[in-house]
Amino acid sequence: MLFGFWRRKKKEKKPADPLAAFDQLIEDLERQAAEVRKSAATLLALKGELTRSVERYTRRLGDLAERLEVAGSRGDVKAMQVFHKDQKETEALLKSTREALERAEKDAQLLLEAANEVGTRVTELRTERQSASARLVAGNLVTGTMREQVERVDRVLALDAARDELERAHQLAEIYREERGVISDPQEK
């Protein structure tokens, strides 16, 4: 039993895709909602069973009241004592069953509300995921377009740089020509 203590917990992998994060959260919430609904169904089944028990104890109290009346009319003290004891036990059972029924009703209501909240959250997340998916696709298109524009700008800048280099080369050649012309002119004189 101690061996599991030293094991490292597996780290949950963070999804690389942002939509996968939505999918994972939606899946977790759906699983949680299923567990909550299952618990609520169990409590509702218990509620039905407790309701039947309340009815059974109520009928039993009526039956015991009739028997107690018959025993009293006959003057049967021992039977009256037994019926009185049974009546008190049944009243105690009825009281505890009603309390359990009330608790089960409150808990079932709470669980049903929780299941509805989780279901609403799942619906909201699905809507948000669809919106995020659309924004992601649009963002990818814009990014691709911007990348193409950047590439075009880079090409234009490279072309401008090449033109500048050509212009410098022409100017340098012109300077050399002028210097040769200036140098050759004095010799001609």
C-alpha cells in the first residue's frame, strides 16, 4: 500500500492546439455532469423508496391505532402495551424516514441544479469554442495574408536596395570617368 505513495503523479499534458484545450475542458465537464446526473438519479430513486416507506409507516400507524382501540374496548392491557410500544417505534421510524426524505429531496434538487449549471457551462463553452475556431481560422488567414504582404514588402525593399546599389555603382563609375577625364585632360593640354 505504501508503494503507490512514492509514485509520481502523471502531469496532464497541455494541449498544443488552443481548440484542444476547449475540447478537453468540455469533455471533463460532460463527464462531471454525467456523474452529477447519476448521483441525482440515485437520490431520486432513494426519494421514491423513502416516500413508499412513509406511506407504509403511516398505514401501519392507522392500523395500530385501530388495534389499540379494539384492545382498549376489550380491556386487554397486555395487547394495549404491545400496540403502544409498536406505535412509538413506528412513529420514530416515520419521523426519521421523513427527515431522510426531506434531506434526499434537498440533495437531489441541489444535484439537479448543479447538473443544469454544468450543462449550461458546457453549452457556453461549445459556443465559445465555435467562435474561437472561427477566430482562429480568420487569424490564420490574416496571418497568411500578412506574411505574403511582408514577403512582398521584403521583395520591394530588396528591389529598392538593388536599385540603390545600381545607382551607387553608376555614380561610382561616373566619378571614375570624371576623374579619368580630369586626369586625361591635363595631359592633353
